[in-house]
Amino acid sequence: MNNLRFIAKIIFAISILFILKALDLYYIFYIGVRDGDGIGLYFLGVEINDKLPYGQIPFYLWRFLAIGTLLIIFSVILFIWAKKRKLY
């Protein structure tokens, strides 16, 4: 139980990566220069979609943003819970 704060910090760091990927997709969709039919989508070195059409980028953008937000909320709740229970 002493590691709950550490786990909350790791979850928070992962959530920041999800939000940064969402911002990257936002840049690609709205600001970036388009060449070809789509993009390859990778997250943490893992290929998610080899040929993602530009029309589907907002779908993935909102999913990454939602997962990042939920992970931030979960990590904050876990951190507060561990602090209240003095499990640190």
C-alpha cells in the first residue's frame, strides 16, 4: 500500500502522454500540411493504424483526449485516497 502515490504518479504521467498525442493529432488535422491519403498512427512506439485517413483523425483525437482526461481524474482520486488513508 505504500506504493499507491507512486502508482498515481505513473498513471498521471501516462495520461499526459495521451493528451500530448491528442494535441499532436489536432495539429496534424487542423494546422499541418497534408500530403497523401492519410497518416500512420503510433503511440509509444506501437502502431495503432498504418493508414489512417484524414477524415478519421478527429475520432482518434477525441479518444486520446478522453482517455487522458479520465486517467488524470483517476490518478488524482487515487492520490487523494492514499493521502487520506495515510497509505504513503
